[in-house]
Amino acid sequence: DMGSKLLCLFLASVILAYYIYSPIPGDLEEPWKVMLIAATFRTVEHLAEAAEYLGLKNYMDVLILITTVEYVSPMSDENVTVTETEFNNITVRLYLPRRASDGLRRAVVYFHGGGWCSGHAGMKPYDRLTRQTSNMLNAVVVSVNYRLAPKYHFPIQFEDVYSVTKFFLQSSVLSQYGVDPDRVCVAGDSAGGNLAAAVAQQLLEDPEVKTKLKVQALLYPALQALDLNLPSYQENENKPILSKSLMVRFWSEYFTSDLSLREAMISNRHVPVESSHLFQFVNWSNLLPEEMKKGHVYISPTYGSSKLAQKYPGFLDPRASPLLASDARLRKLPRTYILTCQHDVLRDDGFMYARRLQIAGIPVTHDHAKDAFHGAMMFVSFPAELAVGHRLLNRYIEWLNENL
């Protein structure tokens, strides 16, 4: 009857309104585009939750569908030759500029984001980013397809990107691609920024690697899994693209599919008391600028069981949490670019790392985008094209051009 049809229509409208109209921070430009992007991501997340609940598919397998939809084959154009090859048995997408070079070229080794569980060098936004980097800088770009969770857990992802970087840094390989050994950079966004920071640190300890990185570029990186209740996690718990619960899920899946770790992490009780000394490295009350601390009071951590840390020691490992590196180690790092976004759970990770590097005497360029959310730089192509995405992308390439 008419009444039940009207009721159905009303309910459908309410659900649609809830989906599209999520509270969007007032200082974001193009709010309608942001709402649609946020609604799309939320739909995929809800589908993933439903599929997992019904026992049809693992949550992350549904999330990986985004990767599949966005995939583009390696296609060369008039500026850049694009091929897929293997470095040390790991697939990489290689971007080689076509225009002549006066001397040896610069190079960027790039690690994509996606929470260590999804993403691909061949996704449209990554292909666009790496292709543009190669063309604008006349640089060789190596974009790495590391193995993903939940099939592979830490340290596999780290070991994959590290072994590609180490392979590429051999003088014979650099000369094969006409790369200047004094002008190589590692870069990545989100989980890829985490991997880039970890690779830069590990290279300092490796006597087999003679080539030193010139710079590292970390785009809204995840840098620590100790304190998952920082001001940025509290303020941005439900902001577009990366909610707190999804970030905690990514962190826990990186180490294990055991639900007990995720449950401990969501309540921020996963670090055992015997690791309490590590909190000095992520103590936001000492490391964040005043305006980021507003309205927040530092509370000492609540310690968890030693069992979890013994079973999954990865979350206490600097290769997973680069913020845990000692000051002595940070002092040897190269010049650094860090991008943070105001409306991002990972904002404070980037702020704390920038601060610690500055204290260690490393030249740091820290760009803080007050009007951006996590992943904003990836939205540079149709249909979800954001002006802020273009601005952040151009700024990153400009920095590389000046510093690499």
C-alpha cells in the first residue's frame, strides 16, 4: 500500500542522507566532493563489515576490490617509458624518462599506501603520482609492489621494500639505469611512508650498502603503534577515508589476524609494562606544538599483558614503528620532507617525528595542510579530483626538485 511505500522511500532517503552527508570539517574546500569520496569509502567499509559478518569474505579482501577497480596496466607515454620488472624477485613498476639528460639522473624509490593490506603501484593515483614524478624531475622512479597482509604479516612488507631498495642501490644497477648514486630518495604515503622511514633507518645500519640516500619524503606517514589515542586519533576518529577503527585494524592486521591484538589496540592497552621506557619516544605532551595539544591532557598509558608482546613483538619494533628509533640513530638520517594533514588520525605521528628529527639536527621540511584529510594527495584524477590533491602533489614534487 501507499503508506508502506512512502515509509520505504523515507527510510531510503534517510540512509542516503546519512551516507552522503557526514559531518565534514568546515575548512575543507569542495565539501560536496569530499562528502562523496567519504560516502564511497564508507560504503566499501560497510560492505566489508557485512561480508565478514556473514562469513562470505575477509574484510581486507573486500577493501582490496578498490585496488582492483583502480588498477591500470603499465602504459608508456610520450614522456615516460613504463614497464613491470622484478628486483630481487619482487615486482616493481619502473618509470624511465624519455627526454635526454645532461648527466646522471635522480631516482625515487616509492612505496604505496593502503595500510600494508591493500594498494598497488598500478592503481591510477599511484601511477599518476610516480609518472608525474618521473616526468617532472627527469628521474628514474621505482614503485614497489610488496606483499600484503593479511596473507603476509610484518616483517614481510618491510623486508620486500628493503630488499628492492638495497638491490637498486648497488652501483651496477644504478649505472645500468643512469642514476646518480648521490641523488637517490625513498618516499611513500601512509603505510608506504612508514616503510620509507623504516628503510631509511635500516640502511644506516647496513654495512653492505655503500650508497647513502640523499633525502626521504614521508607523506602523512604512520610512524608508531604504541599510543593509538593521541590527540589526532581522538579528534579525527571518524574523519573521511581513515577512521580510528580502520587504522587500528590496519595496524593489528600488519602483525597478526589474531583478534585479541586488535581488541587490545582499540582500547590502547597493548603495550606491556616492561616496554614502558618506549613511551618517551611517542610522548605527545613533549613533542607536539602547543596548538595541537589544546584541550587534551596527557594520561600515562594503561599497560597490557606481556603475552601479546611476546607473541607479536612487531609493534614494539622500530622497523614497524620508526618513532621508536634512538636519538643517536636519528642523527644519521638524510634531509627529510614530511607532509601532515590536520584532519587525519596520523597527523601527530608526523608532527612528533618532525620534532624529533629537528632535535637530532636533521634538516626537515614539515608541510602541514590545515585543510586536508588523510590520503588527500591521491585524489588528483577524475571523478574525485580535488584541488587540494593537486596542490599537495605539486608541493611534494617541487620539494624533491629543489632537494634531490
